[in-house]
Amino acid sequence: MAIKVHPSFAIHAGEWLKTEIVEAHGVSINRLAETFGVSRQAISALLNGRAALSADMAIRFEYAFGVKAETLMRMQARHELAKAREHENMLAVERLVAA
């Protein structure tokens, strides 16, 4: 049986990065976007939870701040799964068995 993680533990990686890394280091969104070579809008959407963390962006954060990309990607995956679990009862899928 799989262990279910309570949704409160499934934090969006971008929101965590915003409070625990970016703001803690006093880095502006503009400077972060320039350093990462991405648009300000892309960084803002990620840090405000409107966009998912991509593997490329996770690596950028790893290089800039030392937080492991794998950790960030697991955090993002947990968040996405928790959001999907919120409406899993609305999925109409039959169990398939071998013939």
C-alpha cells in the first residue's frame, strides 16, 4: 500500500524557492531573470506558483544557489500529484487485468 502525503506537505517548488532561497538571499526577480537568461515573466510565474518548475530551471537554481535540482523536481512532482489527488474521485477508470 502506498503512503499518501498530506497535501499540506506538497508545496509548490517555486513558492518554496521564492521564500526560502530568493528572498532569503535578497535577490530581485529582475536580477534572477537576467542571471538565468530567462524572462522576468517566467521567473515571476514560477515563484508565484502559476507555472511548474522545469528541469532546466531546477538546474539553474542548483548552479546559482546550491540547492539540488533533484530535490526541487521531487518537490514539484509531489505538489502536482497532491493537486491531482484532490479530484481523483472524479476519474472514471476501470482496472485492467491480464487476459
